[in-house]
Amino acid sequence: MGQEWRTRVATQYAGRGLGGRLQFGARPAVVVVDLINGFTDEAFPAGSNLDDVVLATSRLLAAARDARCPVVFTTIAFSKAMLADNVWLKKMPAMKGLLEGSNWVEVDPRLGRRDDEALVVKRAASSFTGTDLNSFLTAKGVDSVMICGATTSGCVRATAVDACMLGWPAFVVRECVGDRAVEPHEASLFDIEAKYGDVLSLEEALQAIVSRKKGGAA
């Protein structure tokens, strides 16, 4: 996607009151959406090459852990009994192999998930739908969320939308999200930025975490 449409639509939106800016709170959390083997391994039907996303997310996680920010991972896992009549799987049969207990639903080991980092199991696009993520963030005293993961046009976007609707300022880290094709990836980032959250560079996200650590917020 070229820059021309982006500039034109951004100008149009700004003139009509879209695209406001959010502010970090004192205690952000990092939510890593579905960076599981089934999405980061091209051998799986729903997977794609997300090596750069995994690498960038690892950098963000290192900073968040150092600053003692809460970290949450999500995965998608279905039981065999759920496969036949699930509407989402009728649209996305490529995900039928995301079965409970399989290697495909495990968090990509390159991210080094720790035992004390929560894992939310979901069966919908949004990380909030049918899960306890909202109550977990509340219990941790979180006041804003940084979102990483896959896919940008699917579960990342749905999570950002629901975060906004539930009152969580959401910040999507550009280098830490990915998709199966560039067009839906870029369009979704633009749409999130316009209506639901802020899209940050990895460096901006790292600086935000470091500044809160220096300020003693963590």
C-alpha cells in the first residue's frame, strides 16, 4: 500500500475529529496475542513467517520484565468436540489443528515465557471475549496495555477494539505485530490508529517502559 492514500485519509479523518492521542498510565502491561507455534510456523496452515515480529517482541518483553511490568500471553485452543459446529472455524478451517494439548497452541519458545507470566486461553478473536483478561489486568493495577502478536487484522485488532471499549488505553507496537499479507496488516494498523488505540514504534514503546522504570512507576 502506498503512502498517498494514507496521507489523504489521515488528513480527512483529522479534519473530522478522528485519530486522537492516548497517554500511557503509570503501570502498563504487555499483552502478547497468539504468538504461538501455529501462527509463527509456516508448516501450519494458519501460520506465516513472523520471525521479525518474534524478535521485536522479545526485545519489548526484556524491557517489560526488567521494569516489572505485567506480561500476559494468549493462545487459541479448541477441544475436538468444538470443531464441528464452530462458526469461526467454518470461516477459518486452517485453525482446526489448534487442538488442546498440541504443540501448535504452545507459545513460541523464542519468547521465553516464564512460569509467573499468565497464559490466557481463548476461542475467539479478541483476547477479552470469554476470558478473564479484563479482571486479571484490573487485579494487577494495570492502567494501559501494549499489544503485540498476530494477526494484525484479526486477533490483534479485535483485542485493541475491546481494550478501548473496556476503558484500557491500548498501544499497538508496530514491529511487534504481523499478518499473513501486508495489505490487511497496514490497513488494520491505520484503522486502529484512527479509532481505537495508538500505534507506536518499538523504540517509542521501549522508551515508555524505561521512563516508567526510572520514575519508579514499576
